[in-house]
Amino acid sequence: MSDMNVNLMLAQMRAMSVAAGSSTPTPAVTSGTDFGALLKQSIDSVNTLQQSAGKMTTAFETGEPNISLAEVMVSTQKAGVSFQAMLQTRNKLVEAYQDVMNMPM
């Protein structure tokens, strides 16, 4: 590292240190967001991604010139990853529910 890069990095670290030390701690966020609403929003988001991927796939298969194979593949992968994440979240929620239900009273 050059001397100039080290000095720049030290200056940035000092500025971040001062900013971190002077700020007051923020309280925990207690917004009125409902868990059910948040879950519904994420499911709707996954659904939208899947519908978009389906439409792009259909458009590519019908030969629309403005849709490339790369765009279709990326859209399909995004939809697949988001669905897998939702599925794993559901599995963890079911597992937590079963653990709570199996607790001795």
C-alpha cells in the first residue's frame, strides 16, 4: 500500500469512529408491522417473480425478439431461489411450531 492510501484509510477510519461515538444508540425498532402481513408480502413477492419468469419463458418460446435466453435463465433462477428460500422458511416455521406443541406443560 502506498503512503497516500494508508493515510486515506486512516482518515476514513477516524471519521467512522467519530460518527459511531457521537451517535446516540437507536432503540429497537417496534414498528406496527404484522407478522402475517410481512409473510403475505413475501409470498406475494415470490409469486410475482414466478409469474414474471413464466411470462418471460413463454415470450422466449414464442420467438419474441426482445427477450434473450440469458434474461429468461436469470429470471427463472431468481424465481427458483426465492421459492426455495420461502420453502425453507416454511419448514423452519413448521418445525418451531411442532417444537412448541411438544413442550411439556
